[in-house]
Amino acid sequence: MTGQKRDYYEVLGVRRDADDDEIKKAFRRRARELHPDVNPDDPDAEARFKEAAEAYEVLSSAETRQMYDRFGHEGLSNRAGATNFNDFASFQDLFDAVFGGDMFGRGHAAPGQGEDLGIQVEVSFVESATGIERELEFEGVEQCATCEGRGYPADTEVDPCVTCAGQGQVRQVSRGPFGQFVRAQVCPACHGVGTIPRDTCPDCSGEGRVRAHRKVSVSIPAGISTGQQIRVNRGGHAGARGGNAGDLYVEVHVGEDERFWRDGLDVVSRLEVPVTDAMLGTTATVPTVTGEETVELHAGTQSGEQIVLRGKGFPAIQGRGRGHQRVLVDVKVPRAEGEEARQAVAKLAEVLDDRAYRQDDGFFDRLRHAFR
């Protein structure tokens, strides 16, 4: 990979206002995807992995992130002690130092950390515009009620773990181009707890968690669209032996509605109008995402004209503002079938062709009379 450096936020796939936790999770995800060990046939894998690690090291530090936000790549290259991102091994050390273990799941970032969980939910078009509180049901892992997440009965005696001396972690010192790293890993004997129980819980077999049917209430914000996700902090699978739960990610799918479609923040709908009403002018009732509204059609309304209902669209999820509803007029012209219908249309044509009526204040009254 050569050429101009890409934006670090783009490299990790995060917003510019992402918090530290989002940046860390994004780097973990990208590193798993790009690591050369899982892309042995891709000659660019190492370069992309370096790029992701470089982006993480800059954005994970408040000082370098602020400098990057203000001055970009140029500001980083000119700072004293700038890091040289050229040695692949240094990035592996960086990853291990940050996440505390092997990146492919043979270690853990934290003792007993629960896994993230993803589910989907479908909402109606109107619900996506107005927002809704939805109770979701799914299969997941929750804390064992019998042992309250400990993994063993309350009256069971426990002994200090001899492998980690009760610390819950084992440490390994390594050296790399960045200097010396102390890598802390979850103790494989006690799984980070620091003690070894003499007995285990019969219901969870010592895991401190069990599979169960779960329910969670999720607030779906107004303005959401298909494919967007809602993160429920600590709503994922329960952690082992009292560890923190993972996060729950709810992906939203918005159902179709034959009355509406979405264009950015605007709602678009169609209003069918008989040709006589379009010619004479009338009022009509149209549906909106918040109820029905009455609109005025002027005499001589044409197909394709728009009636704008201000503020009847989608709100912006981030920021301010709200879209409108654009009502597209569709004038329906019937077929003149039969002799009586053809005579009526011919009579109407005579009325419309009479220029004198066009200057007469009673023109529309005569026009209405022609339809009797």
C-alpha cells in the first residue's frame, strides 16, 4: 500500500466523536480481519494491519488524537518522538499489550468477559419515524441464579490458585521495537478468579452462567433506518464466574408501508385525485406518520405537483432538524366508455374551448353544471 495516508477514523471505521471503548472495539475487529496470519495469500494484509494498528495507537491516546484532529498527519510527523511504524512485530506486541492476550481467542481481554450478542428487530415504517419501546425475546447466556455467578455453592471452601498466586493473572515480559512490554493474561487454572473452589455448582458446572430465554426492553429512537444498530451496554452474554457481560447489538429492519416511502429525512406519499377535483379544486385527507392531515388542492392542479407538509418527516437522530412530507399529486383521468360518457366529455370540451367563459366569474359554476 502506497500513496497518501488514509484518515485514521476511516481506517478503523468509526465516527470522529467515537469514545475510547468504540475505538478499542473497532481496532480489535479490524485487527482480526486484517492480520496476516488469517490472510496468508494476501500480499497487502501486513500493510493494512500496520495501518490499523497505527490508527489505533494515535486515536487511543488523548494527546495524539487531539493533535491529529487539529493538524492531521502532518502534525503527527512533526512531533518529537514520533513513532516509526515499520516493524510488523511491534504491532503484534502492541495488540497483545492492549488486549492482554492472543488476538484469535486463545486469551481474554478481561477475566470472564462475556461475549457480545447480535439480534435483529423489525419495526413498522411509522414506528421508525416516531420511535418505540420494544420488548425483545432471544436465547442468550445469563448469570446462574443458583450460585449467583460464582460457579460454586456459597458454602464451598476455596483455596488460593497456586498457578497465579491468587492474582488471577500470569505475566510474561517481552521486548519489541517499542520497548519492553509486560503482557498480562488470564490465569488458565483459575480463569482470572484467583481461587480454586473445592466443589462446583451443579447447575452451571462451575461456569457461573447458564443458557436461558431472555427478555430486554430496548428504546428504538425516532428517525432510525434499516441497517442501523442500537447498542445495549452489558446486554450481551453474561460473563463467566461473575465477569462483566458483553454488549447487545440490535440491528433494526424497517418494514415497508404502501402509503409512504423515505427520502433522506423526508416522507413521500402519493395522493390520487379525480380529474374533476383537480380541475375544480377541492380538499383531501392524506395520511401522515402522526395521523391524518387535510390539504387544499387549487383549481387546475396538475399531476406531479407537490404539497409539502412541513415537519411531518423523520427527525435527525444525531443533531437537530426534521424532514417534511412531500405529497405527490396523481391526477386520475377516467376512460370515456359508452355513448353517454363520450357526449359528456364532448360537452365539457365545448365549455373549456369557449374563451368567453374563461373571462367570466361564473366559469367554475358553469363547469360544475356541465357535470350534472
